[in-house]
Amino acid sequence: MTYVIEVPHADDAAFLGPLQLRIWLQTYPNEAAGIDETWIREHRGASATAEGIAQWREFIEAAKQRPDLLFCRVVRSETEIVGFLCGRRDEVVTLGPMYLLNEAQGQGVGGWMMSEFLTWAGSSPMRLWVTEYNERAVHFYERYGFKTTGEREIWRGKLPNVRMTRDSTLSDNLSRTARDQIT
């Protein structure tokens, strides 16, 4: 399968909201946490509505206007968008959201997206939230120098997230590592 990573077009917003919901339905059901399809649709279903799609369109347009402050890339497999990574620069760089459909995982695409993000972020310190029981994602971020801080949040009363950060001193070495993993 061939994948292409590129800056999204405004029309891609119509696919990103529904894709985000689809990936949540693949990734986050967890009986122990009380998270099922109904809960996900209740708390994330808005991303696939006209309002959610409009928010994606606004973000894509804003990222085009201010690429120094906002980052967004989509992953295409032929004509379908199978993932995306976004971020923003404030006092630190915040990574997120970053998602790939299950069928696009394990093929180096995540590393490729991360490499582009790390290049954009430069030497800035970085942070993100990751769902605690999403061990695959936690390990992925650890490979790129992110470490858990002990800070926790329970999103919408159920979804357990942990904060991960990355020091600016790691940027150059790990950016090279990310590039090496995809070549």
C-alpha cells in the first residue's frame, strides 16, 4: 500500500470529522473504563456532524494562514484519508490529535508523520495527552522521547489520560531517528 502525507485541503474537512469518530470507535472502547460505542458516539460523534466538519475546515484554513503556529497533515492511501496529525505552538508545542486507522498502523506511517511534526516543532519543548490504556500509543510516543509526567485527567468523566512531555534537547537527535526509521 502506498501512503502520501500532505497538507490537507479545506474540502478534506468533510472526511476528517467522520474519520476521527471511526478511529475513536476502533481505539477507545474499554469495558473496565465504562467506554463503549454509545459513550464514544455521545462524546465524539459531534466531530462527524456539520458543526464538527466546520471546525475542521476552520482549523485547516487557520493552519494555512499561520503555518508557524498550527500544524496539520493528512495521510492518504490512494483516495482515502487514513490518518492525520495536528499540533499547535504556544508557550510549548502541543501535539494532537494524531490518529491512524488500524489498517495503516505498523507500516512506518506514524513515524513518517512524527518526523514531519518534529521538524516543524524544531527545538521547542513539547507536550501531549494520551489515553492511559492505549499502550501502543504510549510506547510510540516514548520511542520519540516523550515521558509521562504523572499529570492525569479524566476526560468527560471516564477516559483516563496521562500527560507526556518531551524536552527541547531531544529534538535534533530524535528527529534524525524518526527520519531513519522511515527510510
